[in-house]
Amino acid sequence: MNNIIMKTSKSLSLLAIIASLPCFSVAQDTLHLYMWEDSLADKVVEQWNEQQTYQLQQSFFDNDDERDQLMLDGEKLPFDIITFDNVSAQYYGEQGQLVDVSDLSNRNNNGQRWNQACGDYAVPYFWGMLGLAYRKSQFPTPPNSWRAITQPKPSIKGHIGLLSDTVETLFPALLTLGFAGNTNSTGELKLAYQYTLSMLNDILTFDYAISYVRTSDTPKDLYIAMAYSGDQFALNNFFDEGDWDFAIPQEGSSIWVDCLAINAHSSKVKQAKQFLNYIMDAQVAALNAEYIQVATPNEKAHEYLSAEYLNNSTLFPRKGTLQNSYIDSRLSGSSNTLRTKIIKTILSKHETQH
């Protein structure tokens, strides 16, 4: 999203990220990637590093707003390739901050729907659904509604994770109230704000679930969290168990699309384009998707993917589920402004309470 919701501590952490990386002029043999954690297979990295002179170095962000904070000063951005949601990819492309990658030959391996979602200035990387990652030991029956976190059972209170995001933070409250998750209505947003405030005592964290369990002293305190399809596999890998699963609430959800784009200020555009073409190779895309366990937009990769992967309903939901969902789209300016103020207040109040 295009709005910034930052606390001082996160701003400092971003400065620390930049300070820890070599600048472009120093590390001429490195491609710097800025991505979600656990979103690129080790084998894919190793294969690239064996074949190419330019080695890959990854840094990670915790939410879209964190990444957008860095985009405010794009000329100093120390990354060559960046992961964006489809809305942000189109926005930053229009602002001249990304490189046109519509000429890459392996874009043809992707489904047209996904290429269109990311636009000319990015390539589709993964797609999936927003939903609920949950511990099966705490939910003998899979949660089938957003009410699992907006109206939780007593045993679940204090063990819930939401997301810190301009759009997604209000999503459970909006759908519980019968509104659309992407509403621009001021009245509906204010009602969702009040509803979310009433939930704060039940919320353990607003950190991305994978980041929370990796940085918290008490990772097992998290029982259920807003998450993206595929996150359950990373959570199970972290805990080395199979307790985590994923559910898409019956009220509907949003379809997210992650896109890879090249920083217009990068000095390594040629090499970055080579990497994007590499990651869209059908066999590489299949290897990456099987490891990450997220739905690939690369249709040519399907012939190299296992039946188990292709038949996984959490990765490829039934048509009925998709009909109740929508691909993320740009919100109105006034809606973005209001949402930014709302989320900033919610995070501040939660921090004060906890």
C-alpha cells in the first residue's frame, strides 16, 4: 500500500538495515534483494550463485508499510530488486521509480491475469489468499469465519495475531460487520475502527506471524493469526512440527499478488533483468514454488510441479472461495488517508495497553 504507518523503533530498524548493507559502488558483484522472509528457495539461490558472477544478498521486510517507508527516498535505496504487492508495483512504476520489464521473454510463462495484475514495471512472483493460520491443537475444528479472531473463545483471547497494514488490519472487523474489505466508505471504516479497538485486549501482536515467532521469547503464545496462504508451511518448519494449518474464512478474503520489480536507481539493471528472467524460467519457478509452498503464477511451471502441490486446496482454492474474494486494488486517496490515521492509532493504543 501507499501509506506509511511507522513507529520510531521500526524507522530505526530500517536505517539499521541500510547501514548494514554495502552501497552500490562498493558491492559491484552483488545483487541486493528486499523481500518477505522465507520467500526464495535456498536451492534457487545456490543455483543462481553457481551460474552467475553476481551473487544474491537478501534483506527482509515485515510488512508493506515498512518497505514503503524506504521508497520515500528511492534514490538512496540500497536494493536492486524489491518485492511489491500488485497495487504498489503499479503505483511506483507510474512514479518512475521502477524499471519497465515488459520485454522479458519468460513473462510469457505466466498467466495473463497475473502479468496484468503486476503491470509493465514488475513481474508476478507468487499469489495467494489472505486468511487464518492456526494451531490445530487449539482448533480441533478448523476456523471457518473471521469471527474466530473478532469474537474469540476465552481460551484464544490473548493469543491472536493481526497484521499491521493499511488495508488488512481492518479486514476482519469489516467482514465481520458485513462490509467489503476494500471499502472506501468513511462510515464503514469508522465502525471497523471502533470494532478493532474493542478487540485490542485479545490481540497478542500486530507483527507478521512468521516474524513474530522468530523474534519472540514466547513464540508458542501465538495460536491463530491473520496470514497469507503458504505461511503455515514456514511456521511448521520453524517449530519443526505439523501443528499449523491454514483456513480461508467463509465471508470471503482478498487475493494478494506479490510482484518482483527493479529499482530504477539500481546500477545493475542488466543483471537484475537476468535474475527476473531466471526466476520466471518454468523449472526454476517450479523448484521455488515447491519449496516455498505458495501458488505460482507461472503456468508453464505446472508440468514440473507435483500432483500433491497442484491439488493442495489451500494453495489453489475452490472456485466458490475465489468468487467471494477479489484481487487487491487501489483505494481512494481519502480512504488511504483515513486508514493510515486509524491504523496508527490502533497500533499506538495496543502498544500502550501491552
